[in-house]
Amino acid sequence: MDLDAGVTAIGVLADPTRRTLYEYVAAQHDAVGRDATAAALGIAKHTVSFHLDRLAEEGLLEVEFRRLSGRSGPGAGRPSKLYRRASREFAVTLPPRRYDLVGDILAVAVGRAGAGEDLDDALAASARAEGEALGGETGGAVAVPGLRDLAAVLAGQGYEPVVSPRAVSLANCPFDALARRHTALVCSLNRSFVQGVADGLGCTGVTAHLEPDPGHCCVTVRTDGHAPPSGE
């Protein structure tokens, strides 16, 4: 989810009435209608209808139509409009964080290691495959993808890339808290993931390097032949 969509969706809950309605609907075991909600909360039905529809427009609630009587056929009445909490998840973090992504990478790696693969190899392969899959979703849309195309994909993952003629530096680490506690592990996964994105996108002649820089992501992507300052 992009930042604008997430902020807009969560921002609608700033209204106290809307937040109360959302919390009520979310607490129900089944979808609930406007009449029942208005009666339970003591709020005017027209106010309930307006705010529930706004929550649905922003994707926080899902709508379904069902006859509450359980009857069907002539005389059963019109289906009622019902609301339930949406299955879609919303999260906004500033700077952007993607702990779900690193969790997926680690889960796949654990499965591969459990099947007998060396753990370090499994971690690197899992991260690279995840990156390749992401890059592959965009690959082919650009005839000759370059650093700017790679930067655009990484921006969607929260890396905040900065493009120069021969490199892409990453101003933000989407895995910051984990990287601080488990630096060697997470930074290695990060490099493999970014390289995978480049490979999946179809960028040729670029390599992801570990170049730790306080306050920034540990990975920098450079064109081959343009070595990092450390000579890595």
C-alpha cells in the first residue's frame, strides 16, 4: 500500500464518531446493519449511515447484502446492507518499515533449512528469490531497465533511493529495528534481496554492495566496474 492511501484510510478514524463506529463493527462476530448499530450506540441512523459508508469507501469496512430474516422469495423483503471489518490491513510507518517482508524471507529460509539446505545458503536464496519475484512483476515493462527503474521499484518498498549516474544509494532501511539488533544477518539478507530485485527487473551490469552508513540503509547498488569505496 502506498503512503497516501494508508494515511487517508487511517486518517478517517480521527473523527471520534467514525472511530466509535469502526470499533463497534470490528467487535461484532458477524456483519451488522445500520439500524442495529444506531440502536446499540445511540447515534442517529442518518449519521451512522454516512460514516459507515465513508469507512467502506476507504476500505476499512466491507459491505455485504443479506436478508436478516433468512427468508427468500416474494415477501421476504429487501436485503439489508451490512458491514464488517475489512480483511485488508492498514499500517503507516514513518520512515517506511517492511518487517512483513523480512518475516516472509526468514520463514521461507527456515523451511528450506528444515528440508536439509545449509541455513546461510537458504537465507541468501530466499532473500534473492523474493527480490527476483518483485522485480519480475515490473520486468519487461521497460525495454532496457536501468538504475532509475530499479530505484522506482525499491522506492515502493520504502528504501527512499537516491540515484546518481553510477549508483543508487538507499536513504532508509525498511528493516531498521531488526538490522540494529541482528546487523550481520539482516544486512546480508538485504543485499541479497536488492540484488534479486535488480536481477528480476532485468538490470544488467549492476551489483548490490554492503556499504554501512549510519542513518542509511547498508546497501548501495553500483554499476559493475564502479567499485565501492571499501574496494568490496
